[in-house]
Amino acid sequence: MFHAKSLVTCYAGFTHFFDEVGRKDLFSLRNEIYSYLRGRSNFYRYSNAENG
């Protein structure tokens, strides 16, 4: 009656992350997120929900 436990990995990207941000604040916010995620490549990996 019981199923064995198994690890399930799910990825979710953020496609509409900057939709509600004003145009004048977009540049500074995006640069701040790039620095937090340590680069543009990591930002695009997270936004596209890629593993790595």
C-alpha cells in the first residue's frame, strides 16, 4: 500500500520577474540582481530554470 520514497527535483524559472518594475528602476535593479547571483550567466540559468 505504500510507495517507496524517492527524491524529485523540480525547477521553476521566473519569466515575468520585471513586469511591474518601472523603466527608470529597471537598469539598477537588474544590475543588483546580477551582482547577487554572481553574474549574468547565473541570472539566465535561474530565469530559464536550467540545472547547473
